[in-house]
Amino acid sequence: MKYLVLLHLLGVVVWVGGMFFAYMALRPAAAQLLEPPQRLPLWAATLQRFFAWVWVAVLLILLSGLGMIFTLGGFGAVRSHVHAMFALGLLMMLIFLHVYFAAFAKLRRFVAVREWKSAGAALSQIRMLVGANLLLGLLTIAVALVGRAG
């Protein structure tokens, strides 16, 4: 069980921590220092690398979470905060799938043909959805800690 918890936490740290860094540090610095022809390819390349890690993190979180749930006896045997964490995690994963397959695909396509206005709109959609996922991730952490203590 302790190895499942470790894998779960590593996945959360990579995903939520990466979103926090991108949203709170990289985004404002890039917007302040770079014009769209430099900023948008930077974001496309950065997100390409980050999203590869997010895929790993999502798999770790999902598989380790299910492993812990079934080690404890299944969904009927776990407390309500575990159900809430699972639901929030699934919502986050669905948002990530939309970001990756829709908005990020648009960003890469528009950057490749140097359509900066359209690329900027795609990045804006990614920013909004990553911001929502960051809030959901922080909420899920809070639910985990409060539920475990209660």
C-alpha cells in the first residue's frame, strides 16, 4: 500500500506542481518578456514536454488510486472523501484530454504556420482550462487531507 501512496503522490506532484509553475511563474514571465512570435513557440515546446509527463502522471494517479481503493475493499469500503477525490480526478483527466486533443492540437498547428492570433487564442483556452484544473487539483489535495484527518 505504501508504494501505491508514493506513486500516487509523485503523480500529483508532477501534474499539480507543473500546472502551478506554468500558470503562476512561466506564464507571467513569458507574457512580460516575449512577443507572440517567440512566446507561442516557447509555449508549444514547453507544453509538449510537460504533457508527456502529465500522461505518465495521469496513469500513475489513476492506477495507484484504483489500486489503493481495491486494496481497501473497493468503492463500497472507502470513505466519502475518497469518492470525492476520485470524481475530481476523473474531471481533471477529462479536462486534460480536451486540452491535449483539442486546444493543444490547435496551438501546435497554428504555431507551425505562424498564425499568431489563432495560436494566441488556442493558448488562451489552454490557460483557462489549466487554471481550472489547477484549482481542481488543489481542491482535491484539500479533500484528501481533510478527509484523511476526519
